[in-house]
Amino acid sequence: MPLLALIMSCAALGGIASAAFAVVFLWIPEQRAARLLPHLVSFATGALLGAALLALLPEAIEGAGVARAHAIGFTLVAGLGVFFVIEKLVLWWHARAGEAQGGSPPGHAHRDHAAGMLVLVGDSIHNALDGVLIAAAFLGSVSLGLVTTLAVAAHEIPHRVGDFAILVHAGLSRSRALLLNLATGLASIVGAIAAYYGLRKALDVLPYALAFAAAGFLYIAVAGLIPELHRRADPRTSLIQVIMISLGIAVIAVAERLAGE
């Protein structure tokens, strides 16, 4: 399969298939879904950490050379800063969505609609960035691209569950909410195509793009997912979290080894 076609397929898997899979959780009884979703978040945390530290960052350092390791480190720090700013913007979007959903004064339906639109716009931007990360990884190597796709899909599923619920709360039918949620996944393909043509003409930049992708995965795991896991600190839950995080890391490590053979 041509590389661009493979990149587009994997971007679709990360952006579109994850949205479809996330809907499964909304058909599971609420109590059971509430028990399963935190485990998936733990697994996604491990997958992101594994992809960043065992795949993307080593590939970036190898591609740049030891002499440019400091530059890779600077890119990693700069990437963390960029994702901090991006998260601030996302929080602002969600704050607007929360304001749109709050209360039931006149115009309540209009506010719910606005909340749904904000979620769709935010998801489209997020998915486009995921597509860029996937394309950058594939330009490094096919095995790296496959591992990155797995990590993207793992963290997208719990994210999509929440967004789908917001769209339904905004007054959309389940089928329409699913269709729009899937449509935002197309942005991942657009981002992947843009990154493919942009980075292919500037391969010297590729190691730094991989370091930037590693920064994104690290930030999502450390700043986004781990604080959520800390909300429950009882011994049994904590043990399960450690097991699932370890499983996520192990799956990435095994996938990278198998894909590289």
C-alpha cells in the first residue's frame, strides 16, 4: 500500500473509527460503562507514555543525531509549552460550552446548540492535530506510525464518549450526533495529508516533528489523564490503574517490536 494511503487509513482509524467505537459505551448500561471507562483511561495513559518515551522520542534523537540531542530536548520543552496553550484554549471552549448548557432560562435550546457547535469545532481542531502527529510518525517509519496510531486511538475513545454525550444533550438524535462526531474525524485525514506533503519536503525537520509529537503525548498523559486517575485513591482502584497503565505501555512496546520486524 502506498505510504500516503496507509497514513490516510490510519488517520481515519484514529479520528473516525475511535468515534464509532466510543458510541458502544453509550449502549452499555450506565453503571457498567462507568466502571469500564476509567480502566480505558488508565490503558490510554500507558499507551501515550509508551509511544512518547519508547517510540517517538528515541526515533527523534536517532534521526537528529546525538550532536543535536539538546535541540531535540528544546523542541520537547517547547512542545509541552505549545500543548499547554492549546489546552487553555480547549478549556475556554469547554467553559463556553458549559455556560451554554447551564440553567434553563429563555434561549436554553439555543445555548445547547451552541455547546454542540463548540464541541464539534474543538474536536475538528484536535483531530487535525492527531492527523499531523500520525503522518509525522509514518514518515519516520511505518512501525512508528502504527504505534502512534494505536496510542491516538486509545486516548481518543474516552474523549469521544464525553463529546458524544454533550451532542446528545444539545438536542441531537443519537444517529445525528454519531454522524457529526464521525465527520469531525475527517479533519484527522486533512491534517495527515497536509503534514505528509509539508514534512516530506523538509525531512530535516522530521526529527523535531517527532519530538513535538512526543511532547503532545506526554502532555496529554501527564496533565490530562493522570490527574483524572488521581480522583480515586483507594488501594484496589490504584492497583488496577497501575496494572492497566503497565498494560498500555507493554502493548506499545510489543507492537513496536512486532511492527519493526
